Amino acid sequence: MSFLGKKIPVHEYIELSYGQVALAAVLILVNAAISILLHLKMERLLFIAAGRTVVQLLMVGLVLEWVFRWEKWYAVIGLGTVMTMIAVWTVLYQRTWRYSGDWFASMTAMWLSAWSVTAYVLALVLHGSAPWYTPQYAIPLLGMVLGNSLNGIALGMNAFTESIVAQRGQIESLLAVGATRWEASREAMQHAMRTGTMPIINSMLVVGLVSLPGMMTGQLVSGMEPIQAVKYQIVIMFMTASATALGTVLAVVGSFYRLFNQDHQLLIHRIRPVDRRAAR
Amino acid sequence: MLDAIDLTRAKDGDPPLLIHRIRLSLRAGDRLALIGPSGSGKTILLRALAFLDPLDEGAIFWRGEQVGGNRVPVFRSRVVYLHQRPDWTAGTVEQVLREPLSLEVHRHRAFSRDRIVGWLSRLGRSASFLEQSTRDLSGGELQLLALMRIVQLDPNILLLDEPTAALDPTTTSAVEGWLMDWCDQAADRAYVWVTHDMVQATRVSRRVIRMERGELVAPTATPSGLPQSRRYPSQE
């Protein structure tokens, strides 16, 4: 086991030029060729998707360059706010069932879960010489947490609303014999919590075996020692797991309070399905 | 026991009123039949009496106290609404019967198999009915199960929404007799029975109320010539 004593040769990462990125863009021609050969008629969509990838990421890059250079706490808070609002909007857009006032539940769930967990990690786990608002840590961490919490919230709220609609008869037959609103909706809530948190638990089970997480890949490419990258990844996994659970429970409980009132009545008329065709 | 004052429900606050300023009092021993054309608001009224939907106006008083908030579950364990189309999670008949007993308000009750078996034999079913899966039950058998499920909770008032609509004539008359007996077995019991059948209405009730377009109209007199139940003479 003598190789463990040997220092790992760490190379500086290769600075990419735009020409090199263009070389990578050749790869997307594979998709285009497949689409044309098999008459999938996806060329247009593919073109738009590839274009958006480039434009969106470049714009984010510019904003990040600016915030990283500026290093002011209010710039970080401001960017974090924008990111959170986009996440909330994404949740609402992903819904298959809507109810009046659902934006409030997803908004509070998203803010509280992502910001409290990120704050905990920045203030206690990554406690060091750098101030808490150092953009290098705050922005990517918040982004990872938002991305996962978003899925939990969207899945949880959809599952909850859907089971309320599907099990309306059972819920009402329980309410009619004296169940409290908690007793009547317990099954729907448990189902929604499981649905919302299952993906993150599954990814904790297979992380590293099936694929390397994107963040860890990035750190390895940029020259970080593998064990360090792994430590960071473990922190990230626990962060996202707890934020997802917190976000899901807040979203489901928030939905519960919108759909059942204090008189233990089910307000089914607040729920309506989302017509995707009308939205497009 | 139950006083409903000016119950009003409008559809999303718009003019077409579902029920309009309904006043109704139920006293111990009341056997009330509610008739009226489809869409006249009978189901909405029964649901309103069980406080299952938010009221736009009006209030419900149970033994003199207004119903609301944390008093609601206890109230609904006393005044039970029977859905027109019962719906439960899949399971055996016994599981469905036991389900309400796990609720906080009914936790002090024990499941009484003997009592259920007694009712079953009166309704022409054997004890093996308890082991059947609810998926294999007919519409009529589901109604019997729904009735036993709530009667076993010893409520004071039953709000019955067409409880025999899916039953054959023999079972219908068995159910009528069973529920009338249930009502007479204790002093503080009453029911409201929604039906489309005027003959049934006069058979099972002491008072018939007619509903039209969301309002109660003057009690209909029993039409002469209709057969009165011989087995259950009026006890007034």
C-alpha cells in the first residue's frame, strides 16, 4: 500500500477557449443526425435546446463573474433571491393539479427549506476564515439545495393534491364519522412525503456507484484531491436530503391548511387540474 | 337536538343558490323523510346538516351550542351523514367496519362482531359476509356495509342519502324495519331519510318534507290511498 504515501499529482485545470467549446458542440450533431435519419422531427427543438444551453449558461457565467468579483453580501443575497424565485416559478409550472393559493405554500417551503439549510452549512459546517457570504461557497451551495428541494416540493404537492382528488370519497367518509382533518388526510400526507423524498434517498443509495455527481466531477477536473471532493460531496448530499425533506413537509402541510379548514371541512372546490394544452 | 338556522350555500358566491335559508329542527325521536326532484338540493342540505361543507350563511346548533372548530369531530360522531355512493380503501368488510373505530372520537369503542352478525342475519346475510373483499360486493351490499359502519357507532342522528337506492325490495324492507327499530331503541335518536319514493317516505317517516329549488316547501300531507306500513304502525 505504498502508493498511499505518494503525493497525488495535481494538475492545473485546462483553460478552455471558445474554440474548444465549439469542438464539443460538434457532439450535438450526433443528436441531429439521429433525428434526421429516424424522422424524429426533433431538429428544431434540438436546435433551440442547444442554443438555450449556451445562452443561459453564458448569461449565468457573466452574472457570477460579476458577483464573485464584487464580494458584497447584498449581491449574494440578491442573486440568491432571484434563484429562489425562479425555483418557486418552476415548481408552480411543474404542477399537474393546482389549487388557489398554492403559490404561497411552495414559496414558503422553498425559502425556508433552502435558506435555513444553506445558512446552517455556511455558518457552522464551512466555518473558516472566509465570511459567510463568500460567493464561491454560498451561490453553488444554495443552487444545489434549491434544485433538489424544488423537486421534492413539486413531487410532494402534486402527490398530495392528486391523492386528495382520488381519495375524496374515503376522506369524506372518514370526516363524516368524526375524523379530524389530520386523521382524514394522514394517508395522503404520508404518500406525498414518501413521493417527495424518495428520489433524494435513492440517489443517496447509489451515489458514486452509478455516476459521479456533477459537483464532484467539477472539483476533480479543477484539480481538487479526490478525498476532499468526496468530503464536499457528502456534505452536499446531506444538505440536499434535509432541505428536500424540510421543503416537502412544509409544502405538504401548507397545502393541507389550504385544502382543509378549521371546521374540518375538505375544500375540494379549490382544486383544479392544469390544462397543459391551454398553457402552451 | 339539532337546530339549523338559515342554512345557505351558493355556488362560488354566484346567484344560483344551492340551498337557501333553510331552517330545520330535529328532535329526539324524529323520523323525517325528505323528498324532492333531482337537483333540488337534498344532498347539499344533508351535507350542510353534517357541517361537511362551508356554509355561506347560517349556523348549526347541536344541543344548544353552535357547531364549529374543534367541536366538529365530536358533532360528526353524533350526527352522521351517509354518502350516496360509499367509497373505501380496498379490504375486507370487517376492515372497513373497524376503520372508524381507530379514530380519536371512537377510540373508546370496541368492535362488536356479535352485534354485526345479528344485523346481518336480519338483513339476510350470513357471518361470512365479514370476510368478503369490498371489491367483490354489489352496489346494494356496499350500501348495507355503509349503513352498518355508521350505525355501529351509536350516533344520535343519521342523515341517510338514499340508503336503499341500490337494494332489492326484500332487503329494502328489511333495512327500513331495522333502521326504524334502531330509532326507537333509544330516546335520543332521529333520522332524516332522503328518498325519491313517496311510498317509502310515508313508510319510514312521521313527517315528510319536500324540497324544491333549494328551499323547503310546506310539509306534504300523506296522500290518501297509499299503503301505510302494517308492521310499523305510527307510534304518535
